[in-house]
Amino acid sequence: MEIGNKIKALRKKNGLTQQQFAEKLYISFQSVSNWERHKGHPTTEMMLLIIEKFDLPLDFFIIPPTNPCEDNDEGLILLSFLANMHSNREDKPSLKQLEKTSGIAIQKIKQYYPSYDDLFYAVINRIDKDVKIKVETSLSTNDNLISVFINDMAPMLYEKKEELHLLYTRPYIRNIWITFIKSKYLSLITRYNPKLAADILTTEYLIEMLTSFISVWMSQPEPEPLVDFQNRMKKYLSNL
């Protein structure tokens, strides 16, 4: 069953209209309508939210491929990894758990991801990809790092708050994630901002400060609303 059909069946089983279903997820009913008509599909973080809200099994949205060589194998593995992260705070998902949730054999998983580090970085890159593209575009036209952080980066982070919450609160991946983003954004900032590139120490201080803000924000059980966070940052950073 396709994802849109699964959502429609879930909604009807719970006796909800599209509007009522949408309200439970803090989204528009148009989004639900589009999913059910196969015009797009929910993000990974939204799937995790639906699983949590309706107390569903972790593999609810997993659609095993009809051909084990299909390109979506890697996506299924990563989605399974995130789903298992969601249910287990302390222990990293085992290959056996990934096999059970994704329907993909352990040997096949190892072909895509020979080590756990490969799997960790694949998950991290998947979550960071859209944010990186947006930030890189903004930095290429705006040399005000604080403005980019508040107005461009923060909204992207908020859209991914469920996934980011996992990265910031799971001890087996938290330090890897933080090291990754500090290195990634130091490289981006120095590439597009000659002034900051000439003063690496100041840039490192800035990145340390901004990533700390994000860490506190995304580590909360329910991150404060985007507008509140942006206003808080504007008030605090205006004094620097």
C-alpha cells in the first residue's frame, strides 16, 4: 500500500476528517489532501510524528521494494534507522533491527553501508542536505552571518525539528553530528565570507556559539516555536 493510501486508511480508521487529522499534526489540511491524492508525501520527520501521535509500529510507513536492487533500498535503510532511533534513546539501532524494520537483509545493508560510521554519516547527510543547500545559497548573497542564521537557517532547522531532536539527544550519534556540522559550516562560511575567512579564530567562536544555541533549542522535548526562537536570537545577538 502506498504512503498516501496508508494515511487515508489511518485517518478513516480514527474517524477523522482531513482537517481534524491535520490539526493533530499542526499542518494544513491541504497537505493531508495532497498526500492522499499522491501529490507529494510527508517528510521523514512528519512520518515519525504520525507514528508517535497515533501509536503506530515503527515500520508503518516502510514499503519493502518489490526488487531488492531498487534504488530506494538505501532510503528504506535510513528511514528504518531513524525510526529505531525514535524508539530507543540509549542504544544505537542494531543491524538486526534494521533488517526487521526495512525488510532488507543484513548482508544487503552491509553492501550499502560497510561500517556503522558509513551509516551514521549517511543519516547525517540526509538530514543536513536541504539545510546546507539553503545556507550555502544565502551565504553566497549575504555576508551577514547572523542574519543568515536567524532568517534562513533557523526556519529550515525548525522544519526538521523531529529528526534534529534525535541527533541532539541520542548519545551514540550526538558528538558525531556536532563535530560534522561545525566542520561543514566552518568550511562554508570561510568560502563565502572573506572577512571571516581572514579571522578563523573569530569564526570558530561564532560557530561554537551558534551551534550551542541550536543544540539547546533542538534538545528540548518540544522546541520552542520558530518565531519565539528567532526573536530570542535577535534580542541576544543584537548586543554582540
